[in-house]
Amino acid sequence: MAARTALPPADLLPVGRRANLPYRAVRLIATPLLRLCFRFHVEGRENIPRSGNYIVIANHLNWLDEFVILLVFPPEPRLHFLADPTILVTRKFQWWLIRTTGGYVPVVRERHGDQALFHHVDRCLEVGGAIAIFPEGNYGPKEGEMMPFKKGFAHFAIKAGVPVIPIALSGTQDLWFRKPIRVVIGKALLPAGHDPASLTEAGFERITQLMPVYSEPPGRKLLRRQLTHLF
């Protein structure tokens, strides 16, 4: 039996406000490719803060979600995604790319109360970096529906005193060539006056309000299986 791949510590990669050169290079290549493959409709760009850092929360449907968020947000402050590395570390090219470009904080589900994770996220926000979290903790059930949110993002936002930017994503669960993808960016939720439970509830309610009604687009669905399961 093959040995299990060791899972990385939460503080494996550095955090900071600046976007490194490898990330900028990948972004330069990936942006036109994504725009070629899909048709993005973005609302609420004016709600992205022009200064300071923040925490981004969004519903989660498929692999494309991370790329959509990176596409619509500026390269700085650098977004750092919190995500489970269990499958990622087994894919050599993808894991090498992540380690080279950064912007990733491994979250191992079995490490409950991981102090290294809490300290690393706090440090990221302290030095001006931004954090991106999918509070459902997994892919949602279907378009337009979400699972209950976990409170992690609220704890981080309250402690750091940074705004929470809610995003509703629609169309990313099943993918095909030139499929329309809708992205709705809501007004910032400010942590002042909230405890973790109330801020978590406010984030869930705001994304629910922002969520567009989804209907299956007509026409041919080229490369549906390949694009849906690309990563």
C-alpha cells in the first residue's frame, strides 16, 4: 500500500499584501483564457474597496469559483484562499503551481482548533493581505442553494476589524464552452456591532439576497464533461 502524502502545515506559504511575479505572470496568461472559455457578467464592481484589505466570502459550486474571484478582484491586496489541500497535494503540477504563485492557506479538516491556521490568517490580515473563504466548507448542493455557513470568516473579520465582501456566483456548477457565468458583488459587511454568530448570519442572508435566479441556458453544451471536471 502506498504511503499517504503528508498534508502541509497551514503556514507553509508566506502571506502578504504584495502579489509576486509568478502570480502576476500566471494571471496575465489565465485571464484571457478564462474569458475565451466563459462569458462573465459581473455586477457590483464598485463594491470592491479601493483601499485597505478585506475578507471575501462566496457560495461554492465548482473549481471555477476561485478563478472567478481572482479574475474580478485586483491583484493587490493579494487574495489568500483557505482550502483543503488533501486532493491538491496529489496533483504534482497544480501543487507546484500553488507553491510557486502563493495565495493559498492549507486547511486540514482533521486539525480542529489549529492554532497555526488562526495565527497565519491573523498575520495575513495584519500585514495587509486579503482572505477568501467559501463558508459552506464544501461544494453547495445545486445552483441557487447553499449549505449553512461556518463561522470562521466572522471570527477573523471581527478580530482584524476588516470588512467582509459577499459574492454570489451563478452558473459555475456545470460548465461548458462559452457558458455565461454571473458574479454579483455586494456591499461590504462591517464587523462592528456583530458577534461571530450574527456576522455569519448576515453573510448568509446577504449572499442569498444577491443570488441570481438560475435557469439552464439553451443550445449546445460543448466540452461539458471535460470543463466541469477539469480540476
